[in-house]
Amino acid sequence: MGFKLDKIIPWGRSLDEYIAMFHLTSRDRELTILDCAGGPASFNIEMTRQGNKVISCDPIYQFTADEINQRIQEIYQTVIQGVKANFNCYNWTDFESPEQLGEIRMKAMQQFLEDLPLGIQEKRYVTAELPSLPFKNHQFDLALCSHFLFTYSDHLSPEFHLASINELCRIAQEVRIFPLLKLSGESVPILPEIIKELVKQGYSAEIVEVCYEFQHGGNQMLRIKTGNTTL
């Protein structure tokens, strides 16, 4: 793949954060779910413990737990210092401080690291990356994508975004993408055109407000449904 671990910033989130980011109801959580670009989140293992069905995909899963943990340790303080330097760009309602944020995220990532070897064996973690995924048409009820599409729109082209969303729509009846801000916290100029094109292709695409807002203004997700969905 040519994917380099030293080029990425592995940063995982918990089930509670996923529920808030994607407005996941109890019924949603009973669906078959793909967590795309899932990284070192604890969403998969926490959902699995509750008897739910989740597959996570990310190119990071080609590496061992020890290799990923080493990278997390290398970048952890850099990330926390970056949050401190941009303290006023974030909403601190749900987190007391950058240090507490770090503790919560580290707890989530530790759960992931402990689960990764078993999860690989059980095929709950799949090494794959957009815009081409190794899954069947309509294999999932719901596909989630957190902090990748639109977040890195300064680095990923509109064509990449559209191809990736089309791929997610191929394999899932519904797609939810969060947040709709760049990594810098700025709005995403390509978003209106992407939505326009999705609607042109026959999808239902809408911006939905959610009850999660860490980046100021980052409380919206894009919800896309195919013509086949009954969700």
C-alpha cells in the first residue's frame, strides 16, 4: 500500500463519543455497521462486548498493536500540546482540560490495542482504505466515517471525496460522516458541491445537527441514504 505509520497521527475515540457524533440510537446500534477509517478507536470492542456487529477498516490495521502503541506514545504529547496551544478553538463543556481529554482518548486507544489481535482473527478489523473497500454491495446497514473525509479536505481532492462516498454508499444503505469541518476548524468549501452531486446521483443527502461539539461549530454530520434504504 505504501502506507507509512510514521506519517499518521493515531487518535481514537470511545463508544460514547461515537453515539454523540453520529446520533446513534439504540436501534442504530443493533444494525450491521462499518466504521471506516476507524483508527485506534474503542468503538468496535465496546460495541462487540454489547453483542453488536461492527467491522472497522483502516490501513493502520496492517501494523501490530505494539507498533501502533509506539506511534501513539511518540505523538501523544505533541497532540496534547497542540490542543493547549489552540485551547480557545475547542468547546470544553464535556472535557475539563486537555489533560483529561488525553486521558479519555488514551483509555479508548488502550482498549483498542488490547483487542486488536483478537479482532484481527475475528475479522472485525480489516486493513483497507478509501476509495476502494473489499466489501460486498449493501453488506452493511450503516457506514460511519469519523474525522477523515472533509476533515482533511485540504489534502484530499473533491474527486477523492466523491469516489469515497460513492464507495461507502455501494456497501451500506446509509452513510454518516462527521464532522463537516477541516482539521483547522474552518468550513469545507467543497461540501455544497459534493451534496449537489450526490443528490444528482439519486441519493438523499442532508446535514444533521448532533449533540457533540468539541471543535467550535463542529456539531453537524452529513447523512446520506441510498434509494434502497428502509432505515
